[in-house]
Amino acid sequence: MSDLVQEATLARENAVAPFSKYKVGAALRTADGKVYRGCNVENCTYGLTVCAERVALLSALAAGERKFTAIAVVTQSDEPGTPCGPCRQLMWEYCGDIDITLANLGDRRIEYKLSTLFPHPFNFRPEE
Ligand code: THU
């Protein structure tokens, strides 16, 4: 198992998913090799649920990280789950065309570049 998938598998154990029972773990690697973990956190309104990918990304951004190379996402499904649309948009904005590994709890792995999953991004950048 790759290190990043292993980190995402460990992150998944902290998932707070009492409603869907669908636990997700993510591990985001920075350009200098640090790893930030995230898990999905659900909420009784359902709508305020935050995905594992966004928890990992926001945690890294809050720690001051700005350059990323890869993310692994682990789900319990037979076929590894793919990131939702809002996560794809945020990853594109803050990580660029990173490597994405989607994995299940067994040995199924799917590798993508983000641009394959999110081909026509919204790219607005405010003037600095
Ligand atoms: N979820 C993630 O954490 N990441 C995804 O890419 C898709 C969905 C979570 C949200 C919710 O807690 C559960 O999976 C079921 O949708």
C-alpha cells in the first residue's frame, strides 16, 4: 500500500459519519512532503456535512501550506469513490493539476490527474 493511501486509510478511521455510515479518508501531500489528513464530518442538517478531501485541504491551508502534489482518497466501496464536484473545484483552485489516487479498503486503486476528473474548471483569480 502506498504511504499516501495508508495515511488516508488511517484518516478514515476518524470519520464522523453516523448518518450515511459511509466513511471517507483523505491524505494530501505538500510539495515538501508533508501529509495532511482529513475525514468526512457529517451533521444533523445533512447539508453542513464536509467531505474528507475538503477537511484535508482546509487543514493544510490553515497550517500555511500552499503547494500540493498528490491526494489519496479511501472509501469502503467495492469501486473507489470519486470526489464530489465542490471538492474538485476547491482542489483545482488550491492544488492545481495534482495526482489523485482513489482506493478502497482492499487493493483496488485508480489513478487520475485532477484535470481528467475536472476538465473545464472555473479559473477566476482576483487581482492581487
Ligand atoms: N464524501 C466525502 O467525504 N468525499 C467525497 O468525495 C464524496 C462524499 C462523504 C460525504 C458524506 O459524509 C458521505 O461521504 C456520503 O455522501
